[in-house]
Amino acid sequence: VQLQASGGGLVQAGGSLRLSCAASGSIFSIQRTGWYRQAPGKQRELVALITSGNTTYYEATVKGRFTISRDTAKNTVYLQMYSLKPEDTAIYYCNAVWGQRVVYNTWGQGTQVTVSS
């Protein structure tokens, strides 16, 4: 599985952005796809994830503001972000856990999200 992330940018506080994570390769074996973020000087943290059964999880500080979804026809997972705050500023990475007998973990390249106050 290969992942291509896109959609980051600069936005004012209160604004919105949509990140995309396009998957290719053995997409049938993807178990879950997640969005993580890493702010300067901080550890990478899970923001949201969606499973192959469409179960979703959100980190507490983004619940109600971010929505993760997927378009199976386009093999793409989206992270719609509303009411962005300066503390959402980070590099955002998509991640896929995939495989059948052997489980793999793949990262896409990061996409910068900057929220100005």
C-alpha cells in the first residue's frame, strides 16, 4: 500500500480545510486508516481513524470539529476540519494498517496545516 496525502495549507482561525489520503496497491487489505499530526517539539499523535467497517475514532480535542470519511470508489480517506484553532497547526500524516497474514504499517508523506490567529 502506498499513501499520498494532500490538502494542507494556511488558514485563519475558525476556517476549514479538507485533507485527502489516496491509497494505492493492496487496498483491499487495509484494516484502518488514520490521520496523525506532529507539532514542533511534540510527539506525533493520533487525530482520527476509520476502520474498514467504517468505525471511527476521534481524539478528544478534535471531536465535533473534525470528520473522517472515506470514498471507496476513489480509494481515498478524507479529514474534514472545521473551526480550526492555532493549536491545530502541525504536519498531518496519514497512516494505513494493512495486510492479512502479516500486518503492515504504512505512512504517507506529511502535509502542513498552519492556522493563524
